[in-house]
Amino acid sequence: MAKLLYLRDVGPTEVGGFGISNANDLLLVEDIQLVEQVCSVVSVEFDDDSVADFFDQQVDAGRQPEQFARIWIHTHPGASPSPSGTDEETFERCFSGVDWAAMHILAEEGNTYTRARFNVGPGTERRLRSRVEFDREFPAADHEAWFIEYCDNVTVYDPFSSRHTFAESYWWEKSPSAADRWSDSLLEAVS
């Protein structure tokens, strides 16, 4: 949850990824992984090649598709976590061919929306309550690694420009001192 909150707040747009589930409890999300995407304040569009590479990496790591390809997580920059028409179309298009899937949305003010869809048998959908399990061990927050993952994967769509702008430009404008620390650490890592 700490990582999702960080990713929600680091930029001005929606951001999305795949929930990585516990092998013994598929609705227990232990991590969120980003793929390359173009984001705006109302949409997230994943790069197909990046999704394919992510799936290959997860299979190589020994995970089953149920652990990494069934839970779509994204944020909304406003107060409402309710799925938009675009969210509903994406969920239908991308997740109707699997036996089950879930969509989780975290809004700016902390409100959430979670729904599971079961595509086998008669098929059904059900709203779920989400919660954070504080009684389980989890890795410490790593804002630097999360920021690097964000910058490596998120392109912010600027409707006032003919091109997309990278997330780094937003971060530089928002917090130059943090950006300096991040670029210094990158220089150290490369040298």
C-alpha cells in the first residue's frame, strides 16, 4: 500500500500497474509493478511490448499468471475511485478472456474501489472490500527505487504539447531538491 500511495502522489496523472499476489492467497497483493505507460489525468495506456516483457519476467521468476496478470491496479488523481467509462472498457477488453480478474482503484483522497469479475460458468461480478494487512511482514519503503520505476515506465501526456513529456520533467518542476538527490544517486550508481 505504501508503494501505491507513493505512485499515486508522485505525478499529476493516473498511474497503473499489475498486482503481484501471494501464491497461497491470490487476493493478497504483495506488490504493484509498473509497465511502460502513457498517462493523463483521465487515462492510463499500457505499452503492449512492455506488458509482454513483464509477463515473460514473471514466468521466468516462477510465478503463475494468476499471481501477476489478474489484478489491475490504478489511481485516480481526483476524489472519486469509481471506474470511468474508459476503465470499464479497458477491464472488459483486457480481462474478459481470463477465468477471473480484479480491478482496484485508489483515489487521491484515499477512497478505493475494488471489483472482481469471474468469467467462468455463468460469470458474475462482485464488489470487494479492500484493506491493508498490517500483521504481515513487508519490505521497507524505498522511495528512490519506486521513483526510478516510475520514471522508467510512466510518460505523462501533456495535452498542450504535440509530444509527451516524461515524468522526470514534472518531478523536476515539483521538487528540484529531490530531483537533484535522485540524479546524484543515479550518477553514483552508474559510475
